[in-house]
Amino acid sequence: MSETAGELARVKGAFAQPTLTLLHQRQAPVVITIFRTAFGRSNNPIPTARLHTQVEEHLAAMRLAGEQDVPTGTGREICQRWMRGQWLVRSLDETGQEVYALTSHAQQALELVKNLARDRATLSEHRVATILGTVRRFNSEANPDRTARVTILNEEIARLRAERDRLVDGGELAGATEDYMLEGFTELLSLISALPSDFARVEERFATIRAEILSAFRAEDRPAGEVIDDYLARADALMTATHEGRAFEGAFALLRDDALVTQLREDLTDLLEHPLSDGLLSDADRAELRGTVRLVRDGLDRVLAQRSRVTATLKEYIVSHDAARDRKLEQTLRQVEAELMTWMATTGPRATHEVALLPARVGVEHLRERFHDPADDVLPERISTPDPALAPSVSLEELVAQGGPRLAALRERLDAATASLLPVASLGALFDELEPSLRRPVEIFGLLHLAADREWEAEESVESFEAVRPDGSRRTFAVPRTPLPDPDLHPTQDQRQTETRA
């Protein structure tokens, strides 16, 4: 009875695992279908809001198809129940967005259902040959007898050499039968489908280690160095002492070897191009085999990301932890506790005292932004007076020629033109009749200034102003034409003053 009771306890423990609780529940077909449809075989993380919507849409489609036993509630509520069942896990991705992912228990359940959905392979030559080859290779790598190992290797080398020579000499090339290919593809798909759950187990182990490290740091019942040493030992044991860790290390070694990755791709391509593969593999099976390398890379990236989070937790604690500051905080809290005990000893049981949660703000009208700098009070160097004898000689005529417009002379010429003493039609005509000393380019601006002051309007057409520079060179400028007003219709200022006095 003791042996039977022990076996019963082990079986009950197995049924208590989330994998079998998922498969044993009444709504298992619906849940498994949603998991397979939403996540696929690679278990790509899905944003939380998107999965909530997908779950509601899939359940509505199943109800329309006539399915009665489906989960009730909103997509968010259903996903939360699945999280409590340890079939879904919620985390943050690299961008900080909340995502859902299947746990290793859910992926193992999907793998079992997928294997049962395939045609079960029976005893065949391929399976027996696989067992014999695996045992032989295992023995050649683990046998402690050196002579036995050498003998096994020599026999294998002789067999391979004989087969190579037979094919080179034109021997018959025996083709694989349909049963042999079917058995091989089935075993290959079974091995590949187990990879996502293996990677998920390693990822969950690292997540568990991270939670335990945070708890140990917060408890502060052990030195930080001891916690870090424990993490390193557990991480090393996870990579070497567990089946999932060894699978991860093997996948990591595979991806680091470009030759092995290339060989894997070529071998899979040759198998998929086999004449019998079209009738044995479905489109989903072919896609699964073709994406084997990508599947391994995605699982490897997720495990490395989880391990990086553990390392980041350790780094953040080591960098931010300040033992001196913690001691000061502890001393302050003890002083507060001592003062509180003193106050309680001199007051009644119902006494109260208002304590501000935050210190009061300090009212400061103005804070100085700049402070005294002695360098600001140093006097600048004295300006040296140049020698007047070294200054270049310049005549008054040259200075006047280089100056601005001569407004007084130009105003007299404008008054004379508007008084009909020197009748002209426009400013350009007046400018052309001036002497060369009043026809500098700057005098054009003077005339325009006086015209604008008298509110004369320019036309859209242009006229030419032929200017004479002080060095005698000439240049023509195109300026909007400004006609001079009729003196009879627009009297000058002198005329208006005369009329006013009269």
C-alpha cells in the first residue's frame, strides 16, 4: 500500500500542475483554440488591450458557430482568470508597453494537444534506427573506457567510408520510403514544437530569481554580497543543471556558430524539397519547419532579455544603495521614536499633536541669480591716443562728397521746380538737370525722402536716375516714377504761407 500511496501522491501532484488543470477543465478546447489562434507557435507577446479584444471576438465567433460552453465575462476579466490559473503572464516589453505571453505550462498543454492531433506514428524502421543511433552516439560520448570509445569511432568511420566508396563507385542509391519520411517528419516536428515551452521555462526561472532577489534586497536580512553570490550560483546551476538550461546553452552555442546555422537551414531546405514532402506535410508543418531558426532566435532573445532584467536589478541596487545614508535614516527614526516615547510619558492617552507630513515652504521673494565676481570690478585698459601726425589728410570737399544727401540744396531745387521757376515733370527729370555735385547716388534717397515728406505718390512705372559718383563714374538706377504736382492745383508751402498772411 505504501508504494501505491506514494504513486498516487505523485499522480495527484502532476494533476495539480497548471498544464493538466488547463487540459482537465470543461472549457479546455475553447481556451486551447484561443491560445493557438492568438499566439501561434512562437508565443509572440501581445499587447494587453489587443488580446482583450481578440478574446471577445473569438468567443463571439464560437457562439455563432453553435458552441455553448464558452467562458463568460469581458476579455479583460477572462485574461485575468487565465493569469490566476498560471496560463498567461503579464509583463513589460522593451518599450514599456504591457503585454501578455503564454507561460510554459500553457505552451506544454498546446504541445500535447498538437501531438495528439497529429497521426500517431507506429513502430517503424525509422524509429528503431533513431533509437539505435542515439544509443550508439550516447555511448561513444559517455563511455569511460578509452579503448571502447576508439573502437566505436573506428567502426563508424569504416561504415561511413564504405558507404561513401559505394556511392562513388556508382552503387544503387536507396530512396527513403513514404513511411520512413513520415516518421522522420513527425519526430522532427515533435522536437521543434517543444522548444518554445523550454525557452519559456528558462525565462520564468529567471523571472522567479529576479523576484526573489528583490525580496532579499528589501528584507536586508543578508549582506548584499551574499545575495549577489547566491544569484550567480543559481544562474550557473540553471544553465548547467537543468534540462531547460542545457537546451538554452545548446541553442546559444548553435546561434553563435554561423556554420551550424547555415548547415541547419540547408538541411531543412533539402528535406522540404524532397519529392515525398509535398504529400506528407501540410502548409502549417512546412511553415513550422522553415521557421525553426527564427523560432530559436526569438526564444533566445526573450531569455536574454529576462536575464538582462535580473542583471539590471543587481546593478541598480549596487549603484543606488548607500549604507551610510541608510544608517542616518535609521538613527533619525530612532530619535523620532525616543521623542515620541518622551511625549507619551508626559501626556494623556487622548492627547493629539498635529504633525505636518511635509515641511512648510519657505517664502523667498527673490533669489540672486548672479553673485559678486571680482573680475567684473577690474577697470578696462586705457585707450591710447593715436599720434595726429599719423592720421591721413582729408579735405573738406572729400568729406562732404562721402556724406549723406544734401537736403537743404535739394529742398530749394524742389521748391523752385514746384514754383514753375524750373518746370519739370518728375523727380527723375529734375535729378538729371542737377549739377554733378547734387547727382550722387545718395541724393536719390534725399529726393525720395523729401517727396515722401510732402506726400507725393509714386506711379507703378519706373524712370532712370543717372547718378555721378565722386570719382566721376556714372551709374543708372531704376526708381518708381514720382510726378511733380501742378503748382496751380498744389501751391507750395511759401505760397500757402503768403495766402495765409494775406
